[in-house]
Amino acid sequence: DTGVSQDPRHKITKRGQNVTFRCDPISEHNRLYWYRQTLGQGPEFLTYFQNEAQLEKSRLLSDRFSAERPKGSFSTLEIQRTEQGDSAMYLCASSSPSGVNTGELFFGEGSRLTVL
Amino acid sequence: ILNVEQSPQSLHVQEGDSTNFTCSFPSSNFYALHWYRWETAKSPEALFVMTLNGDEKKKGRISATLNTKEGYSYLYIKGSQPEDSATYLCAFMGGGGNKLTFGTGTQLKVEL
């Protein structure tokens, strides 16, 4: 396994369009996280899954955002009716069961979204 | 809302200089403190995961200390090299150990 992979790496879309990002975590990792990073800020927590269960979702996340992890493996993050303020780097990370007590995250390279 | 702060925001040093960054975090409900290095066009990578007050960790020329009672951690780089240029992020994990709250990072540039 080569690590966490994200697709697409870059996405340019027009305001109002829907976009979907995919994350494939490290295969034996049961936890999967989505973060968002904008210029000059650190990664901001969006949501996380343990296996297929979505256990927490940030209150900052509007209802235009939805994430799924249907079989406890890959995850998708969908943004509906995109706005210019959604432009950001969307980072996915996973952690292993053995790391659950310390929570070390293994990140993908991110999906950069630009909303025109 | 958890407040994780890092300083300085950015730093330019010369090759061979030693440098250090600060991360401050809530001193209550502590579970773990992480340091990550994020190089341009790559993914963030964990440097250290620290859980105990007084912890000191070292990896090559990079080391970190932790004070959970006063809520701060220092990251030190000895003899900086150009390949150390990156954004260094600290992240706080509170009780329950479920998610990390990141600081805004310190952007380090090491010049020849």
C-alpha cells in the first residue's frame, strides 16, 4: 500500500456546480478524516469516520457538504452548489487501529478546489 | 472552540542556523500533541506524537518538548538545511482522542 490517495488533485468549477472528491485511505486504517485548509490557515476539521460510521461533523460545515464511507474503505466528500468561499485544499487522512490512542494521521496530498 | 496558536508565523534563516518554534494549546483536557511537517506539493507528515508532560522527542536534527501543565510545546531544528524548508504544524488532541485541532503553522525557509 502506497499511502492515502486523493482524487482529483485539482478541480476548477463554476459557482453553483456540485463537486465530489474521493479518498482512498491506507487499507488497514479504520479511521478516516476530512480537513480543509485555506491560505494562511491550518487544516480545519470537517468530519471523521470510524469504519463506515460518521462519528463527528464540524458545526462549521454547512448542509451543502456531505461525506460518506459506505463500506468502511474509501470515502467521498461532496459539495453541492459550490460557492467561491469553498475554494480550498481538501485533505484526507487516515489512522490505524494501533494508532488510535495517539491518533497519528497519514495524509493524502489533497484535492485543491477553485470555484470561479 | 479550541485555540491552538503557533509562532512565529514565518521564519527565514540561513543554512546552519538553529531555530525554534512555539505551539500553545489548552492546558486542560489534554490527550496528545502532534507536530507535522508539510512540504510544498506534498502531504503533511508526522514528526512527533507527544502524550506525557515533560516529553522530549528527537529525530535527527529536529527535537520537541512538551509542557502540558502550561500548555506549550517547542520544536527545535539544529543546523537548518534547505531541505528543512516547510510549514510546521502543531495539532492538539483533547480528551477522548478523536480528532486533531491544528494551529496555523510556522512557515520556515532556509536559505543558502
